[in-house]
Amino acid sequence: MVLINICFVIFIRWRMQSIKLPFRFPCFIKRHISSRCEALAEIILLFAVCAVSVLALGRPAFFIQARFRCESYSTFCFNFGNSCSVCSSLPASLLCPNGTKFFKMDSWNKELFEHLVDDFEIVYPVQLRDRGRVGIDTQNYLFDNSTVHFERCSFVIKTSYGRWRIHVQLNDVLIQPAAKYMRYLKLDSPSETSGRSLPNCYYHGQVHGHPKSKVSLSTCFGLRGSIIMENQTFIIIPLKGGDLSRRHPHVFVRLKWDDEASCGNTDDAEWSRKRFHRRRPHRRKLRRDVEKEVKYIELGLFIDRKLHDFLNVGYREMTSYFLEAVNAVDLAFQQLNTRVSLVYSEIWTTENKIGVQREILPSLMNFIQFSSYEFYNGPFDLALLLTAADLTTSEMMSAADTVCSARAAGMIKVADKFQPYYLSLLMAHAIGHISGMSHDDSEFDCTNGENFIGIMNNVVSMTSKKNRRVYQFTECNKHDYLELIRSGQGRCLFNYPLQNSALTLCGNKVVDPGEFCDCGSVEECDLIDPCCDAVTCTLRADAQCAEGVCCEKCKFITNRTLCRPSRDECDVPEYCSGSSGSCPSDSYKPNGAACGINRLGICYGGQCRQSDSECQRIWGPSETGYFFPLSD
């Protein structure tokens, strides 16, 4: 039987070679089949080839990517890589009409597959929760607030590179409640979305068993983000269609950046320092330990009309795209003990506020003039203009060494609408220039021989190291960054995002004005006050209360729960209301109500007063008395 299988595989290989398709490399077979029966037969043949090759050789004999046509629908059917189960079943919403077993191509999905040039596979992640496997939706439906997602999640992804278990935790710095995200349908009529109303579905984490791995994920519309292993980076992208069920398909691809993106901050033209560098002379350097102290970069993003049209998605998806990119930037900057938060953004949908030309330098000058005038005391430490314009010279350019000044700005061309991770590398590069970093010297290995590519390399050279697909800051970058901060220029980096005064610091264990609670660090709050958000010093998003006899585990105790028993027959017991963590105010029977033995006493101030006891208290133990009812 094995011999027959081997002969069948050899025959298939010979047929593949006879039509001059390379066997050792992925071969792409494109067909247009009018008959569904022929298409079904072709699919069965592909499965048979894959199955036989696995039985004979223990692995698929070749890589096939086939495109079929189902009536008027363009369909993508199979992608055989190192796994045979790719695309074996997709949600019903991805199928062609009438229940045929072809995959209906959403226009976005079709464009994604046409965009991919690297080998990829289809994976089906599952979420581990409550000792079981569930869908990948991380929204916590126990709360009415649709923005609440689980703080910690675990996922399992089976790929041809292995079975990975990923543990992630919410990024609590990325979106601040007071952040503002503007959308300009017209220049004079913006609509505003606050950070408090946006769902925080952005996570950082690791792959289980790989302590050096780094994961940046968004779960807003499926799993999308980057998985960085020891010497390679992987991208995961959800396909559109269906729900976030357990069998939702995702594209999984190993990163191979073969595109060139040049940086306008060239070494031979120190334009940035001559044009923009206006650092004030600081006579006294900072005495604080700038390396160990956490820094915070408050980022502002401006999206021009061409990029809005290029992405061609709804407002929620577009906002999520940029938040995913900043989430990855934040993960990269944590290497420098620095966090990045998107505190402000503008999307220009119909008309740009500035002139964006094909030459990047004049466009950047226009943007710097605009941002320094409109946002002189703005909420961000630096701003980036993102565009899809066809730039002629460079894909990005920044005003170097200008952080914490009104002229701290950069400009980037966005060329990939599907993978925010590519944009995050360019953003990290541009922010690095603004924060004092220069390009790594090509004559000196700033990586110290380690197996990664420097983020601050001249981006053109990023394609030179084919086997290194991990991007980090180097020791040279770290030295430049800390030198700028020690000079005193980076003072704005030491306040928590959107926190202007250092006197009201969330985390100092003092409840300052505007704070609901302050229990210290995240670890301390988990032990002392789990209902308090250690980042914002307010109630956690999923908490209803923090203290009180009617508050248990950050939730209101249901009504009819006794919280204050009666102390006297004139006192009334109190019960939790179910809408507050505090017990209702003490109440009692009205003064003058009859009480006591034979109803001869009266209620006064919540206590039953007997006539004999009152007389004895005043006149002595041998006295007796009685009350006269008072009347008008």
C-alpha cells in the first residue's frame, strides 16, 4: 500500500513538473472552472494528493494555492502548506450560495490573499476559559458595558511551526479614559469619541514555554497582531465573515519583509538638526534615575484623507487598526522602560487640514507648522502624520531630537492595510528619531552579535538579513535616548498619560483630588483593593463598588440582604438596595409611637422610652409615672 502511495506521489510530481511548475517552491495553480462538478472533482483530487503524500512521506508533497470561480463569485478554496487541514471548513457566511462547498470571497479577504506574497496557512485559534475551549471573543458579557473585555486570556494556535499556547493581559496604558479620538466628516463639524467609550481589546503577552517571546494582539475583530519568537516574527490576521466562533479562520504568515521603506533622516544631510533642532541649553541635568524610572510617550496621530480612503473600512475598524499599531509600538518601547499611549487622534475623511504633497519634506514642514500652532499646549508629546500619498523620495521623515517641544512631529507613508505590525515598525523608527536616536552605524554592530535587526537601522537595510526577523532597539539607540533625557529635554516623559501635574500622581497611595482610590502599584492593588484601577485611580471597568457592607467582590449585594439589624423595637432594620455598596441610612419609627409593655411606652429617637424608667432616671428609683398624650 505504501509503495502504491509513493508511486502515486511520484506520478503527481511528474505531472507538476511537466507543466513546468517548480516543485521545491510554492506553486500557485489558478483555474477558472465553470462547472461545479468539475470544481468539486478538483477539490477531491487535491485532498487525495495531500492525504496520499502524508501517508507516503509523512508530510505534504507540495504547496498548492488554488482559486476557483463559483458562478459569479470569486472564491479561494485551499492553501496546502505543512498542514493538510488548512481551509478544511469555514463558517457558513464564507460559503457560496446554495450550500456549495466553496468559499465565498469577501472583497477584503480576496484583496488580502492577493496581497500576500509569502507562504501562509489558515489556522483556527481557540480560547481557553473556565477549563474549556471557547470562541475567540474576549468580551465579558456578564456586564452591560460592551467595552469590557477579560483582563487575562489564553489562546491555543495550531500551526505548522507547532502548537502554541499564548497567555496575554490587557494593555492598560494604551487607551486612557480622557483620550480624544476625532473624526472630521467636515472640517468644521468633528465628532468626538472618548477613550472611555472605546473597547479595550488590546493585549500583550508571551508564548507558553518561550520566555523570550513577545505577543501583541487585538481581539476586537478576531485575533490580529504579531507573535515574536526567538529569531522570527509571525503575523496573524482574521478573515472577515462569520462570527468569532471556535472555528473562525485566520491567516498565519511568517514575516519576510522584502519591501524597501527609506527614511528621510539621512546621515549625509543633517537636515533635522539644522532645521528643527532647537534644544534649549540645560545648565542642570536631571538627577533622577532616568533609566530605571518609567517613561510615558503621549502620542498624537493624524490620518489624512488618502489614507482614510486607502484603508476603506468603517470608523471602528480604522480606529482599531491604528490602536493595534500603537499597541505593538508600546511593546517595542518597553525594552527602553517606556510606555506609549495614544491620547489623541484625528481622521480627515473628506478634506485635509494641511497640504500633503508628493515631496515629503514640504509636507512635513506644513504638518509641523499646523501641529505647533493648533496644539501648542496639546495633550501629546509628539505627533505623527500618516498618509497613503504617493511620496517620491522617502516613506518617512521626522524632526529629530524635538520630543517635548511644539515641533515634535514626523510623517509616515502607510503601504499595508492588512498588517498594522508593519506600520508599527515605521512608527517606532520615527518616534526613535524624535526621541534622540540616530540610525545605527552600518560599520559598527550595535546588536552585539545578537540575532535581531535594529529598529533604527536605515530601513532599506532591513531586507539584508533574511534569517533575522525580530526587530528591537539596540544599545546604541538606548544610549542616544537616555542622553537626550539626561540633558533635561525629556521632562514631559515622566508624567502618566494625560496627567499634567506631578503632584497628583496616580499610584502614590494618596487619594488626590479627582481620584476615587489610590492603592499603589498594580500588584499592590491586587492585594489591597482589587476594585481599584491602579492605572487611572478610578473604579475598574467591571467593578460596581469598592467598599461598604453592601459591596462584595466589587459587586452590589442583592436587595433583601440585611445590612443593619434593629437595635430596639422602635428601630427599623435596613437591607441592601442592590444599587449601592453602602447600607441605607439608619431609620426608625416616628417619635410618639406606642411601644413597650402594654404599649405604655413611646418611641423617641429610635428607642422605646417607658414612663417609669424615665421618672426613675430623673427623680430616683422609687418613682413611677406615665405619659400623657399631647394634642393641640
